[in-house]
Amino acid sequence: MTKTATATVEGVTVTFPDVTVEEIREQAARLPEIEAAFKKVENPTDWKAPIEAVIDEADLEAVREAVDFFTGTTIEATPIGGGQVFVEADGYRAGPAGP
């Protein structure tokens, strides 16, 4: 069985391959959590800009998911000691979804 979700908004129907409606609902329910993780690394004046930030190592996986969700790019993480990690990513504008 192929996974797809279909949505119609204002008369336009879009089909999303490789995802189910349940998966979309689950991610939508987690949106506040994903947004909070992205706020830890986003450029405060331009969310589409490249990402360079220092975060707690405990937040790494949540930030990784958030950056992928909002920018379509992957972070590179470098441990810097003291339980912290330097993370960087191309950001939305330089990624596959930009400009």
C-alpha cells in the first residue's frame, strides 16, 4: 500500500507522497515543540539565513529535526565541551527550498 495524504484548500487539491494523514496530524500536534527547538538556532532577524549556533547537547536531536522541518537542510554538529555543541546549516535560503 502506497502512503499518500491529500488535502484540499480553497479548491486546490494537493497530494503528498510518502506520508499519511495520521503522520501529518502527529507532526502538526508537535509543531510548538518543533518551533521551540528552531528558535534556539534561528537567526533572530532572518530565519532563512544560514544557521550557526551553540546549543546544549541534550537539545541536538530536537534541533536537528527542527532545522530539517523549517529549512530542508541538515545541520553539522561539533562538540565543543561542557555539554555544548556548535551547529551549522545552510539555512532555508541556501537549501533546496530557497530562495
